[in-house]
Amino acid sequence: MDKLIITVTCDSDSAFPGNPYNPTPKGMDTVVKEYLGGIDAGAAISHVHGPRKLDDAPQPDGSRLSSLEIPGWGKMQDMILSQRDTIMQFGIAGGRFNQRKDLIRTYAPDMLSVAFVAHDECFDYDPSRVPKEIYGIHSRTELEEYCTLCNELGIKIEVEAFHTGGFWNAQRMIDKGVLPQPVWITCFFGWKGGAWTPPTADAVLYMKSHLPKGANWNASTMDPAEHWKVLTAVIAAGGHVRVGMEDNPFVRPGEYARTNAELVDKIVRISRELGREIASPDEAREIIGLKKKAAETDGGIKRYGNP
């Protein structure tokens, strides 16, 4: 098996807003510190959420997506990359399409999360709060445009697949010649809503068995009771994993992790117990098929592009 690639994702605003250690309300400096800690603990990929605002209610077309404050994303990227080597992955796949295109044209991350299925999420993990919900259709026309633009900019797409329909759409883009191999696919388990896939070991093996040929696969689990068991099954099956306060802020049942580094530390220990060592950012780049990007300063903000 390849060494394990760990992605860290530090923002629990959507699913676990009651998390007392969520860094997001404490400001960008605190969020960046959390990413640095996760990298130091063993994460090779930083899945970041820059400033954004979710629609207060569904729009007339039925969508409920996020608007992005684009300069803040560049600032966060620069603050992290100026202090650590990491693979920069821009998240919020539920952001508005035109804004996300502007975002990556401006700041060119290493990777971009793109939902290859419709967004239909209901974040009701905290029963004391009104759930946050996201709705959005991502047509194959949109997916092809994402692929074409990312190819032009030297950005690797992270295919977000909440169910196997995402695999079909990925294969469609592979066949059209716009989604280069090796494809990087994140499988989502236990994310509530109409795109839910159960957080079970059986589901892990089912998803693995239907992946496009040659794909690298990663897993995110948003179910505190099953989280660590599912990720253990993923590691044993040869997949890669994502941890952090976005997916599950509990280091053990009922106990919040005080930092994202604690969550990375735990998955590092599990992986090593199973006999898999941890990939460095450079080793992860080799597995994923990435080149390290060079930085150029423009107006005080660094923009990263092909060397």
C-alpha cells in the first residue's frame, strides 16, 4: 500500500457549531494556527475554508449555497504556506460557481474540491441548534467547465463523491479527456441529507469496489459514533483519510478534541498500528500527481502557479 495521506480540515462551523474549540469564530490567526498544528502532526493536505456566508434561506431556484469573500482565501493560503509546506486544497464545494472560478484564477491552489453529485446536506448533529442545510445541482456542463479550467491552471480536482453517482460522473469526465489520471476521489460517509451513504465498513468496501480504475481514494466520515471505526476500515483497505473538526471534533465519544492536531495524532497512531506509515507533503504529491508550485507576490498577496 502507499503511505497514508492525511487531510486536515479545521472548521466545524457548519456541522458542529457548538464545539467550544472551533477556531473559526476566533479569527483567521487562530484558524491558521490550527492548520499549522495539523501539518506538524502529520497532515499532508490542508482542506481550507476561507471567509464565506451561507445563504440565509433557499433561493428562488431552490439552491442554498455560500458566497465567498475571495481576498480572505488568498490571505489564509499565504499565511499557511509562508510557514509550512502543505498541499493546499480549497474547499466549500457548495460555493457559487462563478465566484469559485474567480477564486482559483486569482489564487491557484494545488487542489480544488468539486462536488460530482448534487449538494443535499442537512447538518443536524447538534440537536440544540437549527440545522444548516445546503442545496445545489452541479450539472455535467458545470463539472466539465471546472475540469477544463483546473487543467489550464494546473490545479488537481478533488472529486467529492457522496455516493457512487459521483464515480459515474468522474468516469464520464475521464472518458471525455478532461479529468486527468490519477483521479483523486473523496468518498463521504455519514454526511446527513439526501446524498447520504452509511458510515459502515460494508459501505467502505462497496464504494472501493466501484471506483474508477486507477483512482486514488480518500474518505471523510461525519458520524461521531462511527468515525474512527470507518476510517480504520479505510486505512486497512488501502484508502487515504481526512480528519479534523469539520468532520468530527470528538477525539473519543463525548470528548471534544482541544486542537485539530489531536485528531491528526490519533489517526497517525491508528495507521501505524495497522502497519502504514504517513506520507509527507512531497510523498503525497508524488502519489496524487502534483508538482510543487512556486509563489509570486502580487499586491502583497502570494499567488501560486506552475513552476
